Amino acid sequence: MTTRTDRTDVQPDLTALRARYERANQTSSTGLASGILMLAGLYLALSPWVIQSIGEFSLAASNMITGVAVALLAVGFARSFGNLHVIAWVTPVIGAWAIVSPWVIYRRSGIVPIDSALVGPMPTATWLSNVIAGGVVLLAGLALGLSGGRGGHAREGRPRA
């Protein structure tokens, strides 16, 4: 039978680090960023139906997958930011993907343009929706990523190094 030991005796700063991320999780700015991130993810997942662009299946699938991933990350950040802070950098990357995906994926203007009479030009609502939702995800992700680095030593009574 193996016993699990707490590794705080080996790394005494581990307890302080956990407490720091728990304090960051309890701030109103982290809660606000997580909430905005979740709403943006849900909108991104539903946007093909909201703006009536479900005719372009590949972009709709990308938005659905990206939106669900962002919403799940937001719920994870709200629930346990102390454990997930190490992957907070993924959120701005997903936001950047949401911004550029209409031009990368859309058939007539993508990396490999396919000229077809069946595919019309990309509607303004499609790319504008992705740019706005992606921008919100990118900014909220940056706010979450930076909030994990806050909670400085000055509040703990120790001088900053």
C-alpha cells in the first residue's frame, strides 16, 4: 500500500503559491473575466445559427468546437483557477484563432481558394461576428493570464525582489 505525502515539506513555497492563486481566483476581476469568457464561448458556439451562416459547414464546425472549448475553459477557470492557471495562455491563442478563422477556412478566401459557383462571398456578419467574439476571448484570456501573476508579495508583507 502506498501512502501519499504532502510535498510542502520539500517545497515550502508551494503552500504560499497555492494560496496566491486561490486569492487571484477570488478577485472580482478574475470572476468577471471568467464570466465574459464563458459568454463569449457560448456565443461563438451558437454564432453560426445566430447570424445564419450554417451554410459554411467547416467554419460553423470550427466555431462550435472553439466556442465549447472556450466555455469549458472558462468554467474550469472559475471553478479552480489555482490548478488551471498554467494553461491560461491557451485562451488568447484560441481567441486569435477565432479572429483569423473566417479567412483561413472560408472556401473562396482561405489558404487554398476554391472557386465554385455554389460558394458565394463571405458575408460581413460572418467575419465580423468572429472578429468581435475572438477579440473578447483574446482580451478576457489575457486578463485571466495576467491575474495569475498578480497577488504580489507587497500585500504579504515581504519586499519585492
